[in-house]
Amino acid sequence: MNNQLYWTTTNKVLFRFAFIFIICFIIVFNNEAYPCFNVLTKPITSLFHDFTPWFAKNILHYTYDYTIFSNGSGDTSYDWVTLSILILLGVLGSVLWSLIDRNRKEYNHLYYWLTVLIRYYIAFMLFNYGAIKLLHAQMPPPSLNRLMQPLHEFSPMGLAWTYLGFSKGYNIFMGIVEISALLLLFRRTVTIVALITMATSINIMTVNYFFDVPVKLVSTALFLLSLFLLLPNIKTLYAFFILGKPAEIRTIDKTEYSKPWIKKGLIALKVIVIIVFAVTQYFSLTNTQKMIADYFKKSTINGIFKVDRQGKSFKSIPNEWNYIIFEFEGTAVIRDTNYQKGYQQFLLDEKTKEITINNFKLNYSIQKNGDIILTKSFTEGTEEIKLIKQNKEDMELIKRGFNLIQEYPYNR
């Protein structure tokens, strides 16, 4: 079967635009897909840090803050303005290219290498997302603070993250599906895996769009790039899946070189890229686990506690405090009698059994049932405050596990 593409004039013009735009996009929005790539592209990134704000101000007359570079959000004004610049570069570059190279018959070699670049980009990007899901680190399980948070306080993203993070099994499933994108590294499995990555990207993209998650730009790119890999087989897939006709998948011919050293060099380059990616991923995931462990280091007196006042008024603990949530070292979450949330810094000394909170130093003792007794001596007497530990396992979200047999829906 002849696997070469049929190059019409329109196809050639569209390819020129796609070639310029996609390469520029991957360079600027690498998002840690290609290992060590940011070091190589640092001069380009620095150039855009200067040019994009100028373009936004003087050409687009953009009024939002276009100086906030890519951070935890991949949808900043800077990102969208940069995208418009890349589209403009693609249009102008393709016009110039078409004028200079209008007699070219085909771009089979360039097309092949563009698909290689795209395949590795999608594979590495989705592996990053998949690996961290296997660690249950991207969307962690609900914290004690989340479990005590009323629904009206959730942002759409917070709601989605809590929903997705609740199930470790679902995270593992998502992680395995996303990691399967590595099969894009093999030319003969590109079509079937591109179908998987397209479906995966649609799911990521819709969550990002409809739950206001700020990675809309990159997730949309993953979907469109997966679709780009499927373009040579669109008619074949339509015939097979829609018309039910027998069909043969077209595999893009690999670029062959007559000189053996070039072939061996390309194989060596592929091996090096994969090894570097594997090593950087290992250290990245290890560092991520360590950072999460350090940042979310749990307090010794971990738990949700209700302040037991028994009609008494306390000097050391404000009367409006109703719940105290000790989860991570250094900061407690307070829920008052109106269930409004606040934060309170605290310091724990396990040796002396003292806790400093609300600018008071109190002695504490932990009972066998998990309750905490706080005591503080004043000239007028000694305060004794009981913090009653709430059993997390009694909460509906936690105690309801997997049930294969359900006689009735359990929707609470």
C-alpha cells in the first residue's frame, strides 16, 4: 500500500501553517514535556517575556494584566496573547513559505518529522499527568478541611478536584490510560493510541472548561494534536466505524537515509531522549513526593475537634470557636458558631505538652478516645477546655465504600 500523502495545493498551504505553528507552540508551551527543553529555549522564552507584553499593549490594546507569566495557571492573559502571536507567525510564515516554495510537490519527510515531534510531545505530556495520578498526588483525597467544608464554599475547580481525588482507584485508572500514551513512541501503534489520547484529552479538556480549571489552552492543544495524527486515516476510520466497511490503516512511511551512520545516530538519539526522560521523570516524581510530604506534614494532634463548652465562657479560646481542625503543622482551621471559616497559627511542643494558639500557651493532654484536654492557669483560676474528636469514619463520604450489590440507589 502506498502510504505517502496526497498533496493538493490546499494541503501544502495548510501544512506550512501547521508546521510553523505547532513547532512554535511546542517550543513556547513545552510544559515540561520534553526533558531539559526549557534550558534550550530559555532565550526564546525571555524574548516572549518582553515581546508579548509589548504586543498586547501596542497592537491588541489589551486591558487585562498581560505581565503575569505562566504559573500554576496555563490560561493567563500572557498565555492567550502569546498564542495569538504564534497564530500570526504561522499565517505570515506560511504565506512567505508558499511564495518561496510554491513549486514543491510534497512534504512527506517534513510531515513525518512533525508527527514524530507531536507524538513525543503528547506521550511525554500525558505520561507526566498519568504518573502523578498513580501517586494520587494531582488530585489528593479529601482533607479534613475539605470534609468540613460546606458545598457553597467550593469553587468549581475545588469541587472537581475533590470529586476526582476521592477515589484512588479512579486516579489509578486515569493514570494508566494517560501513561498508555507512551505507545505513541512506536510508529505502528500511532493510530490506535491517538484515538485513546484524543478521547483522554477530550475528557481533560471538558473538565477544564466546565469546571474552570486553568489548563484549557494546553488540554485543547493535546486534543487537536491527537486529531492531527489521525488526519491521514480520517476517511478510513469513518469507513470502518460508521459505514462498517473493511479498511486498512495507513502508516506514515518512515524517512529512510542511505548513510548507515545517520540511521544509527537517529536510533541513538531516540534512546538518549527516552533515557533522559525516564531519569528526569524519576527524580521529578521523587521530588514531588518529598515536597508533598513536607508541605502537607500532618500535625501530631491531627483531627477534627468540637469545642465542648458546657455553657462556660473561656478566656483562652474565643466563645465563637465551634470546631478546630488540626491537620497540617502550623495552621489550624477554625469553624465558628456561624460555620464561617478562619485560620489560626499554632505551635506544638510535644516534649512539654504545650500548645500555643490564639496568643495563649496551654497545656494539653490526649485522651485514649482521641479527645484533647487543654488547661490554662490564670490568677482567677484554671481553665479546662475539652476538645471532642469527631470520627472521620462516621462521615457519609468516608464510610460508604464500594458495593457490588445495591438493592436501592444510595444517593445522599
